[in-house]
Amino acid sequence: MKTIENSVRLIGNLGTDPEVITLESGKKVSNISIATNESYKNNKGELIDKAEWHKVVAWGKLAEITEKHLVKGKKVAIEGKLIHRKYEDKNGEPKAVSEVLASSILMLGEKKEKKGKK
């Protein structure tokens, strides 16, 4: 049995509609942001709600699925691997980002039609 050492599973809600780019090759890439929520009581007994934001990248067929079916607020389950990359912004400043490279996306909750899609 193959051991997967870099595996991420998240369930959360989309913070924005997917940003989908079609490359010159015709392949699509989708960038989405999801929030995972946690509730707990602090040492004073007060209920605290905390959201963590996660960047997710989907390629190819998964990108097409996000484009057609996902909208802001939609609950999803994401599975993939965590990647870290560095780049330079438009001003030449070094930047670093951590994101989940999606291998599967499961739509949860009620079925809603994307605006303009049938």
C-alpha cells in the first residue's frame, strides 16, 4: 500500500467566486479561497468563533468544475496536498505562499445554480 505523507483535507465555505484562468495551452487553473470555522470557549467561558483562510489551486478538469459549479458561500470538501512556493511580485519583492493543490473537490450542502449558468 502506498503511503501518502503530504495529504490535506478541509471542509469549509468559499470566500469568493473561483478565479479561473485559461492558459495559452487551453488548460484551466482555478484559484479559490475557503474558510474553515472553529468554535471554542476561552478561559472566561466566552464562545469564540474563529475562521482560518486557505488558498486552493485546482487544475484541468477540477478547474472547469469549480468554474461551472462553485460560488461564494458554497460548502466544499477539498482533498489535496500542501505546497509552498516563492515568487517575486510586480515590484520585484520576494513573496511566499502556501496553498493546497486540490486532487478532489466535493460539493456539499444544497445544490445552487451559478449565476448565468443552467
